[in-house]
Amino acid sequence: MARDLNKVMIIGRLGADPELRHTASGSLVTTFRVAVGRQWRDSGGELHEDTEWFSVVAWNKLAETCSQYLSKGTRVYLEGRLQTRSWEDQQSGQTRYRTEVIANDMIILDSREGRASRDPDDYAPPAGPARPPRGSPQPPAPPDIGDEDIPF
């Protein structure tokens, strides 16, 4: 029997710094919006661009991590599920709806400095000797094993 699936994966950039709050029960919750761009060509070959904005909610430890390490413009991978909540608007009395990504995993895709970098040094291997310095003892040579010494 087939199971249902509600899974979302997005890569985009934060539109503003995350907002961290505590619920009445003491849980941590962070909210932020992520812009995801796309490009396509129409039948005439003209390039079009569009941006989709996603509202994201992270809870507890992930909320704390997002609040601490994410900021406006950060490129991020998010994985989670879609959830729609509703409430009654106090002014109009109408029922309002909002669909949000409830995040359960987050990976920062920017460089260490928090922004993508084109500096080749960001991707260079760590400085240091590639081989042992002169005068260091060499590892012992492997034993000389002939075909007749192998038991199979």
C-alpha cells in the first residue's frame, strides 16, 4: 500500500534576519522567509526570471541554530514539510491561511564568512608540509611476499 508523502527541499537566500521567539510553553521558534529564484525561456527564446518566497518555521534546537548562524542574504538548503495554519483576522473577522515550510534540516551553503566567496584561498587545502620533513624516519618497507607465500 502506498504511503503519503509531505516533503519539501529548497535552496535559496534569506530575505531578512531570522526572528527567534519563545512560545507560552517555553519552546523556541524561529521564523524567516527564503527567496528561491528560477529562470525559463518562453517559446520565443526570451529569458524570464521569477522569485518564489517561502515562509519557514524552525522549532527548538534547529530554531536556535538558525537564529544563531543565519542572516539576511545567507544561502541555505532547507528540508521539511508543508503545513497550512489558519486563524481569524481580528479586524475583518475573516479566516486567514498561511502555508509554511516546517524545517527539520538546514545546511548553510555559504562560505565560512557567511557569504559565497570567489576567493580561491577559501577552497585551498590547509597550509603545511605535504610530505614529512627531511630527517624524519621513513615508514618500513612492506614485506616481500611472493606468490608461493599466499595461502590461496
